[in-house]
Amino acid sequence: MKRTNHLLPNTPTCPKELLKHIVFHEAGHVVAIFLRNQQQNLPPVYFEIVINKEQQDHHSYFAQVLGGRLIDNLPVAEIENNQLGSEAEQQSLQKAYEADVINLLTGPLAEAKYVALRDGEIFNPHLVNIGALKNYGGHLDLEQAYRYLEYFIPDATERELKISELYNKAFHFINEPNNWKCIQSFAQYLLEHEQTTISCEQASDVLQPFLVH
């Protein structure tokens, strides 16, 4: 989950404003991993956040979340050999890869919502469709999302239907008021945090008040 440094038409030239884009993007990923996964009764996963606050030229990214994938915790050999035969196992696998795709999409969506609110513009899935996420640092996020779906859904038409379905779920998650409040809170934490690496435990401490017990 990377916020890439591709030069885009809406990339701000002001470093402080660019940093706001970055932290909202990463907050979208992190809050989905923490909050949405819990809402769906999915297991916790480990990750850390790395932010290139100086936007150094030798880095290919502005920020990234390392880890945080449910699929990484499943038996790779069983997935590759299609040995998850029972209905329960297949449902577990589907929930994992669908959640991972949604969590990939929430990053650029959170950045897009921040920009829309900042500019007093309407934020809806018709104006900000899945293709538009490339304009909000989502180039690699979209690539990874499609790779997941190509792996698990061979038919191209079914893949497009599935990614549209998952995009709508990601949009609904971002747009839910309490979830957005959580994203805003974590983005502010990232802005104020001086270190460039934030551990899973640090993120958990910040997000704990928003989690359902």
C-alpha cells in the first residue's frame, strides 16, 4: 500500500499541502485495516507506516503501509494449489482477499475526500470513480487490487463486477461519519508525529477509542 510520487495534475507544489494528501491517504489504509476488519470480524494483522516526509528523490514513494494484508496470513501453498476445498475455507479466503482489496482502495479514496472537502466540492462515487483514484496517489493500490482479483477471479467480466462492488463498499466505509472522524484523527496524528516510521502498536493506541469492543 504505497502513496506513490507520480507527478499528477492535482499534486500540490506546497510541501505542507502535499504532506496532508499523504497522511490522509495512509490514514485511509490504516483505519480500514483496523476498524473495518474488526467490524467484519476479521483477524488482526501486523503492519507499520513509513512516511518519506522530506519527499527525497531517491525514494519511489511518498509513504507506504508495510504489511496489513490478511492474505499474507493464509497458507500460500493451499491457495496456489487450490486446496481450500470446503465451503467454509472458500468463504474465509474470499473474505480475506475482498477485505484486502477494499483496504487498498480506501487510501486514495480518503485522499480524494480530503481534497473534495478542502475545495468545497461534492464527493460521490460518480464524480470520484475507481479510475479517478490514480489522481490521488492510487496508481500502485489499483494495480495491486487488480492483481488480487486476476488471481482469484479468472473471468474479466466477473472481475469488473467484483471490483465495482468492492469499490462501493470502500466508498461507503470512507463516507460513514464515524469512520471519517477516525481517519481525520489519525491523519492529524501522522501530521504531528515527528518520526518517519509508526509501529502497529503506536497506531493501535491512537485508534483504540474508535474501535468497537
